[in-house]
Amino acid sequence: MWDYSEKVQEHFYNPKNAGAVEGANGVGDVGSISCGDALRLTLKVEPETEVILDAGFQTFGCGSAIASSSALTEMIKGLTLDEALKISNQDIADYLDGLPPEKMHCSVMGREALQAAVANYRGEVWEDDHEEGALVCKCFAVDEVMIEDTIRANNLHTVEEVTNYTKAGGGCSSCHEGIENILTRVLAEKGETFVAGGAAVAKPAAAKAPEAPKMGTLARIRKIEAVLDSIRPALQADNGDVELVDVDGKNIYVHLTGACTGCQMAAMTLGGIQQRMIEELGEFVKVIPASKEALVSMEG
């Protein structure tokens, strides 16, 4: 389990400003549900002063994503747009008394959503599309520009740190060599040397990392069921539950039952389950609510 601060827990269990702002005139969408994290930030801005009167969020992701989004909305209310744009992802993490290193990408996503919402309010186009050939991590759709900017903004030195802040390299790991190349180039500009294995060394000749042994189908399903069993008590405490319906490659189909059925927090629940699956399985998977046809087939 991650070591979350009391502030992170507070903003997860009692998120501030959850939901869309009524009369919003600035909207920022970042991430993708298919990649495991998505955030919509809505702003209500006073036109004459550009002061943020209200802010709200809707997110699909883990507890850190919810907490980071909640914290961001609290931080920016009452600021002008230019003042809000000065907030960094590290400021968001500091506001929460820190985030686990593996969850820093949630604060980066919040920072990007703010940039997108401000651009939307000002009638500008916030460019988050990937230029041809610029996509580095296909698993999480992270491009070279984002990796470079994040390395510079947060003084990163290792592939692991880049993964923690951007998720790049957290899936199949085939992009690790590309991340190393970016690190080498950016650090060289600062007069530093690429760090491998915790020691400053010259970048070695590229070599493919040995592939981790693949989990068998039966063992994988048992692992998935074990993860659901570990989550089930928390859902049952609120008169809900979750059932495994099917596993199809990277897609894990589940059925929320009891009080979880039709709950407004169902998307957040599924996002939390998905994040836990990714962490426990060591691979990117999607947790998807099962269709009615699948449920009928299961019951039959």
C-alpha cells in the first residue's frame, strides 16, 4: 500500500469541488479513460479581472488523482488566471503534504488540466496532440515534449523518476531506451550526466532489458480475483460489492452490485480498482463494467 499523507486521505474521502461548475466558461480535458487517468477541470472566471470565482473537477483515476484534482481546485479559487498558471505540479504535491513518488503523475495531470482550461477560456488552442514520430510511450500516450518539460521542471535524473511523473515506461517498458536518450540529451544541456542505477555514468550502449516471465492465464485470473477480494471488504462496508465477469487480454470485465449499482461514485470506484490491478499485475489493464449481455450469459 502507498504511504498517503493525512491531507491526501482527506481530499480523497471528502473531495472538494467535485463535479462540473455551473456556468463554467473555461474547460480543460486531459488524459484518457483508456489510459487509466482522465481529468476535466471547469472554471468560472470573472471576465473583467480574470479572477477564478469557482472551480470544479471530474476525474477517472486513482485516489491520488482525486486528491490532486481536489487540492488544485482549492488552490486556484480567488487567483487570477496568470497567478494560477504559476502553480506547478510540485506545488500541488506540497499542498497535499507530499505524494508517493509513484503517484506524482497525478499532480502533473492537474497542472496540464489547468493550462488547458485557461487556454479554453481565452479562446486559444491548447496543443496536446503528438507530432508524427514524437510519441515515446505508446502504452500511456506520452510524447517527447511532455517528458522533456517534466524532466526540466522537476529536475529528474532516472527512468524510474520519469515514469513516476509521467507514467511513460510504466507499461511494457519498450520505451525505456527512448526515455534514456531524452534524459541524456536534457541532462547534457545542464552539464550533467545520465544516471543509471543510481550512479552518474556515461550512457552505456543500448541493450534490451530482459523480459519478465509472463504469468500464466490461470495464475493471472487468480491474481485478479485476489485483488478483487482485497477490495471487496471496503465495498461491502458500504453495502456494495464487485464480481469478476470475464478477462479478455488487457480488458477485465467486472460487475458492481448492491449499493455500488448506479452510484455516482461508480466511475471513481472502477478507476481505483483499475489502478490497483495495474500495480498488482505489473502491466497496464483496463477495468470495464460488463455489458448486460455478458451478465445474462454469466447468470445462464
